[in-house]
Amino acid sequence: MRVDAGTAAWIRLGLIPQLPPASFRALLKAFGLPQAILEASRTQLARVVPEPVALAIVSDARSAGVERALAWLDAPGHALITLADREYPRALLEINDPPPMLYVRGDAALPARQCLAIVGSRNATPQGRANAENFARTLSQAGLTVVSGFAAGIDAAAHRGALAGEGSTVAVLGTGADIVYPRSNEALGLEIAARGAMVSEFALGTPPIASNFPRRNRLISALARGCLVVEAAVQSGSLITARLAAEQGRDVFAIPGSIHSPVSRGCHALIRQGAKLVESAQDILEELHLPSVRGTPEILDSDGVLLQYMGYEPCDVDSLVSRSGLTADTVSAMLLQLELEGRVGSLPGGLYQRTG
């Protein structure tokens, strides 16, 4: 992106740890733009923010950090979106605590498009991961941009599914935009940066601090028209995101699961509290008054597709993966559903066979 003195002023203020977003916005309201804030005296600043914050601003000299950020922004596909930019997502202006600026790797226009959040457990089941990927793929094919938090489990599966459709995906980070966390998502991060968007309100170089992740959840929910929870424990960050979505006036959706599964209890709690129970992406599209699309079935193997590849002899997961072209996670999820339906039985040695 093109960088100038105005961009440097935004970055410099964003690097001051004593300046919280609420004080930053108050100063913008009082002085206009960051350059005017930096030119103001301590006395003038102290009329708007607490004295320690005013002192931190006038005494700050973080030129090295500013130079590093400007060099990062000079690279292709890197951008800084501020409250003064027309590209700033309007949806974020509807919440009480919009970030003054966003660092972006990838397509900076994506966060402002029509989005749907998909969140869930890091310790997801194979069926949960497959459901998240298939729902995201269908919703993306319908033109929605899927927003999630780039965590392992449900988030990662949702990002992968969304990349297969037209809407693509936005990953909202709890670190700086130049950091990939968790490391297991490194390849996925490169793919999102190339064909989606990685977004962070935190300064470059910010490590994975625990308190940052609940904070980023408000942006996941705010960017989206609705929030789908795939799997979640009763005490989880996903339920925090769902609660924030409801408070922000967004629709909340939840996929039901087994009454015996700990990661289904959070979804069941949401449904009892008024979240919309969904069994397919079509349910979400209808609720949002969007046209339906032909996509991958989200309720796995309800028509017994996997049985066609299984035949009538015992076989293992690897054989089914080879025959069907599906991933091991998807095949495992399908087998679990077929077992629950009584259509497949498990045998010693990791084998499966049709029943009846």
C-alpha cells in the first residue's frame, strides 16, 4: 500500500501501550487526525485523556517500531485500514468498541463484504471438522465470506472450506498480522493471505497473549451477519463469540450433536437460549433471505454415499479415503454417523462393514 506521514502517525499512536482504543478514539474525535494529536501539547491532550496517557504520547519515540511497520506495509498484499478510510468495515462501526485500525494481509476489501462467522472447539471431533468445512464451502459458494479466528479445530476447517467457494475467508487474529499462531496453521495462513485476508487490530509483532483472543472475538461476530457455532464446550471462547453476536444484534446458529459429547453441550445450551438449530447451510441461507446453492451436503452421508465405496466386505479408513477421494477426517465423520444410524459396524483391527 502507499504509505505517507499520515500512515506513520496512525502506526506511532497504535504502538503506545498506554493508549487504549477508547482513548485513541476520544483523541480522534477531539483533534481530527493522528498528526494533529501528535502535534498537540501535553496540556491539550490531558483535557481529553488521563494525564499518564497524555504524558506517554508526548514522550513517545518509537521510531524503530514505526519504520518496521512501514517496511511491512511496503510489501505486496499488506495494508493498514483506519477509521478514516472508506474501506473500513461499516459493520465494525456498529459496535461499542471499534478498533482504530486494522492490519491486513491479503484482500483488504474482504472484511467489508457480506460475512458469516463460523466458530467452534479447538478440540473438535472429526465429524465437527467435516461439518465446519462443508458448511463453510456451501456458504462461500453462496457468496458469503466466512469469518473465523484461525484457531486449530473448527476455525481451521471453516477457513479451508470457505477457500473453496466464491466468498473466500477472513481470519481475525489474536496476534500481530505478521505472526502465524498456531504454527500448525502455517500452510493455511499462507493460503488465506494469498486468497483471503488475515486481519488484526494488534500492532505488528504482538505475540499470542491469552487476553487478546477473547478481545478479537468481538470482531469475528461484529463483521458477520450471523454466527454459526459448530461444536463448543459449555465454557469456551466460541460461546463468548456467540454471546457477543447476540448482543450486537446478529443471528446465532448452532448445530446439534450427541448428548454424550462434551463439545455438543455448548451448542445445546445456545439452542435452549434461543439460537437457531440448523441441520444444513440451506437453513442459514433461508434465515438470512439469501438464495440457495447446490453444494456439498452438510449432514454427512445421510444418503449413504460412503456405503457405495465400502461395498460388502470389511475395509479400513485408508481404503475408503483412496476409493472416495475424501479426506480421512471426512471419512471418519461419515463412518461415525453411519455407526450411530446402525448402518455400519466396527470390527477388530480398525475395519468397518455394512450391517444388514
